[in-house]
Amino acid sequence: MRLESLLPPSEVSVLAGASGAGKSTLLLQFLQAWLGGQPFLDVPPPTTAVTYLAGDRSIQSLRHRAVDVGVDLDAIPHASLVDDPDIDIERFRVDPLSLLCGLLDKLKGPLFIVDPLIVFLGVDLNRYNLVAPQLIQLNRFCQRRGYTVLGTHHTTKARSDFSFLRPQDRISGSSALSAFTSTQLALTSPDEVQHNIPLLESAARLDVISHLAAPETHWLSRNAKGLF
């Protein structure tokens, strides 16, 4: 898949998965390959800079995982709400989306990973009429600035008594999170996957739903370090 199909330029996309599914690890593996000029999952590296904005963890915590992946975090522009004392927490409480836009301008990008995105929306994620305007505003901002954003989000954990008909339906909160994002990447851990294929019993599933390309499904194994 071309990078432009995976992450349409100047738009907002989302990578969703349950807690512990490996979202941050997967992102760091993309970065590790791209920094070396190599593709990852057949997606070629971007020609522009990538910036990592951590919303709910310290850079030190992220650095521990980066070491496991083998990526030099200092080679990537990055910031963290937890670590940076210059970030106005009161502004975060009052207007987190405006704060996000200011941080993106400061970090420059133009390709941003925002992990997670939801902390910057500042609204009840189950209310469509509140989520939609925030995502529309963020998409408009990205269009004006030429920024491309991939934000992480949580999925609804799979239950044994039913399965979701479409991977994107697992994205927790309002359907506006699917409606107003360009590509949805849904990462499902092995214990949540329901199938009858023995060879895939320990494989995670990554579904890529893009409005610019046909849907793709990747089956990903993990090693002892939890790397895909």
C-alpha cells in the first residue's frame, strides 16, 4: 500500500486497538523501519519528517519501548504532555483541541503521530454531535497547514457471544470517530480474534480500511519481546 493511501495527506486517520494490543509498539516499528529508509508492512517511508506526540505517557516510558524496538527516539522530534512543564495544563482542561493545534505548529511535522488522539478532543466520545465538530475542526486545521495526523484510540473489547461485522465498528465511542477520519487501522490481539485457522492462533490482526485503496488485512506474529 502506498503511504498516501494509508495516511491521506492533510487529513486525520486513526489506529485503534485494545489496551495492550501493541499500538505504540507497531508505530515505533514503522518509525524504526522508516528511519532506515525501509518499508514496513510494504508501506514505504515518508519523504517528510515524522513527529511523535505522547498524550498520556512520559517520554521515558516511551523510550523504554523504543529501546526494545531498536529505534533511536532522539532521532524523531517528540514531545509529551506528561513531561513538558511549559504546556499549560489549564489550557488543556479548557480547550485541549486548541492546545493540540498549537503543539502541532510548534513541532512542525508535517506527519504526526498523536498517541492517543482522544485526550485532545475534550468531549464525551459517545456523543456524535460533540465528537464530529472536533474532528471536522482538526481536519480543517490539517488541510490549512498541510499536516497529516495518525491518532491512536481504543477499541471495544471483543466478547465471546458476538463478533463485529466490520473491524472499524470496534472503535469505541461515537461512529463519528470513523466517519470523520480518513483511514481506520484496527489492531486486534490474538486472544480477541475469532477464526478456525490453527496457524493463526497466536497472530494479531491488522485491518486497514482506507477510502483511497481496497481494504487490507495483515496477520502479525509477535516475538518474545512483543515485536511484530
